[in-house]
Amino acid sequence: MTRRISVDPISRVEGHGKITLQQDENNEITQARLNIVEFRGFEKFIQGRPYWEVPVLVQRLCGICPVSHHLAAAKATDMLIGVKQLSPTAEKMRRLMHFGQILQSHALHFFHLSSPDLLFGYDDEVRHRNIVGLIKDFPELAKQGVLLRKYGQEVIRLTSGKRIHGTGAIPGGINKVLSTDERDFLLKDIDQMIEWALSAVGVFKTIYYEHPSYHQQFAMITSKMMSLVTADGALELYDGGLRVKTPDNNVIFDHQDPANYLDLINEHVEPWSYMKFPFLKSLGVEQGWYRVGPLARVNNCDFINTDLAEQERKEFKLLNEGLPVQSTLAYHWARLIELLHCVESIQQLLHDPDLTAGELTLKGHMQNTGIGVIEAPRGTLIHHYEINEEGLITKANLIVSTTHNNQAMNESIRHVASQYLSGNEITEPLLNQLEVAVRAYDPCLSCATHALGKMPLEVTLIDKEGKLLDRKYKSTQ
């Protein structure tokens, strides 16, 4: 005798997904899975569109991280038109846009989505464990979160034209610079943003140090980490080479050209999820899975090139005596270190005269393949396009950040299920711990759905009283 338990939908994440458990007659958990149940199909329906539309089209994947898709696609179209290096003005404007994107996304996730669990506990009442409860109990912290995110959105607006789904990045460059008034508008509040960003790191450190053993062990898994780094090993969010480290800090590969990602990464599918499972080709499906995102980036880099964030990185690295930190809840700490780094980087860029004048676009010789890779808020994002002689898209492949973390999220919920749920009567607070594990990765589930036709199809017919009249089931096995 077994029973099936479903957490549907997972709350306080972007997109739609569910967690399913199987429990035997002794209440032991025999299976735990993260299921992605929606399908988007962007890789298919952008085929036949002209390449110059892609940076605007693909960002409709998401309302939370559209700038990441916008910039990854723009980088791919740069390659399509043969531009290997943007003008200084274009690159710095794109970087500024990207820092604003990561700032607003990290602020949204920590303050609005995750902090209620961290501040109130997973067993707090549902009606209180949310942003409304945060506003009531921690009004100043909630205000800072809102204003940090608003500032990031203003950076996006002034660099891309709109807060959501802007048009600032185009093949070969950008279509606008900052006016002096726009620059001064952003400079006006930057010192306050740095103060609040530093305070946010302190808030999480306080939470972590109050219960260090819980934070170290909750949803604890050991994995390899992948991210971009600069040529000298610094944290890099816009460009760079791919680095993968093992849990004992050995490097599997380093400074690899992201355009060669197909030589490094492969994907497989499972019949119970629309999300693919990437893995390192050299290690295979079973051993080759890895994690991406803030935890991977802060672990992988040798240093951060802004002073305050670098100080915080050094303290963070002490958690595991210099080895890569593996605690899943440490994603939040790393995320806030990056938030601080982004605000510091915005301040530096705003004093750069290239932002207000310079060459906007460059041109080169057309080629039929374009690959753009960027570090989105949630991790490494890959856009790959191929075009025909008319400039129309013939093939598209997207590997988004959440997809890279697919296996890791499944491993984390299995750990939580076996440690906290197995052998117990299931309650809402216990089930919420599964969501806490997933939320640590800040998944964007709507971005990460691509394996069409790989899940069983079930259709049920129910009358107005709720009685089941008919059920049809089609398996893919």
C-alpha cells in the first residue's frame, strides 16, 4: 500500500511546478520528484523569424528575468553579424543593464519570496508566512527590499527603454546611451543602495549564525559547480570563460569558450518532467550533474573586483575552510553578496564617461551560427541560434539557469524528504520544507520547460458535482 502526496503548485517561485512524493504503509518516503508541468515552446516558434527580432522575442519567456534573455540573445546575434568585440560604450551600457537586472531579481527573491521562511520559520502560519507578514513584522526591511528592487528596475528602464521587455540591446551593440540627467538620477541614490545592500548581507548572516548546523545540513547535497569567470579568475556576470570545480576544489575545466558548450555539456530527458537534465559529457549522466547560480559563482571565482563584496566573499569562504560551500541555504548568502557587488559595480560604471557618449553599434561579416552565454540571476544561460541565407532562424537551443539546476533541485528535495518527512505523518509545515529547498535555488520554472512530448498525457472528464465520468491516459513509454 502506497500513497501519493503532491505539493501543487510550488508557491513563491516564478512559473508552475509541483513536488510529488510516494509514501509506503510505514510512512517512509520511497520517491520524491520535482515536476515541471507547463510547456512554453520558444525554441520552436521563433523558427522562421528574422534574427534581429530574437533579442526582443525571447525575453517574453519571463517577466522576472527578461533582461537576461534579452542580453544572451543579443550576444548570440552579435556573433551572427560577426561582431566579436562591442564598442566600449555598448559593452558598458549592456553591463549596466545586466547589473540592474541581477539587483532587482535578487532583491525580489530574497525579500519577497524567501525571507518569510528564513525569518519566521517553515512552520509559521501560512497566512503570516509571506510578504504581508514581513511588512507587518519587519517594515523597514520590507521597505528596503522594495526600494532596492525599484532602483534596479530604474537602471533597466534607463538602459533598455522599459522596466520589462525593453529594446536597448540590438545586434552589434545598443540603441541608446545615458543622458547626463539620467546618470545623475541614478547617482543620487546609489550610496543609500550600497548601505542597504550591505545591511541585507548582514541580515542573512545573523539568521545563518543563529542556527548554523541547520543551515549547513538542510537540503545538503555535494555537487560540482559551473560558472563564468574572467581570464584572471574574478567573478563575472556578463562575459568570460566557463569553469567547473569539484567539491574538493579541483578544476574539471577552466576558461573554456562558452561558444563550445556543446563539447562540454549534453542533456537527457525524463518522462515525468518537461525540464531537461544537463550533464557534463566527460562524466556522463549519473556523475556529470552540477549546480549553477550565485552559490556556484561565489564558490568558483578567485576574487570579486568590488571591495565590499570581496570582503563578504572571504567571510563566506570560511564556512567550508576554503573549499566550495555546499549548503543549499547558502545560496541566499551568495545571492546577497552578488546583490552588493552589483550595486557597487553600478556606482563604478555611473562615473564612466563612456556611458554618455560613444559608438553605439559595430558591424562585421555574417555567419550562420550565433551563441550567447551570460550569467543570469539564477545561473549560466545559453542561447544558441542558427540562420539561413535570408537571416531567418532555422534552429534554436536554450539551456536556461534553472535547467542546469534540475538534478540538483531533485537531489535537494530527496534529501529533505528522507531527513524530515520519512516515517512521519505529513503536515503542511513539513511539506513547506520541500518548497524551502526549491526556493533556495530561485527557480524560474516557466523559462526552463523545453522537452515537449516527454511527459504522459492524462485527460479527465468531471461533471458539475465533481464525479469522475471518464479518464484517458497516454504514456510516452
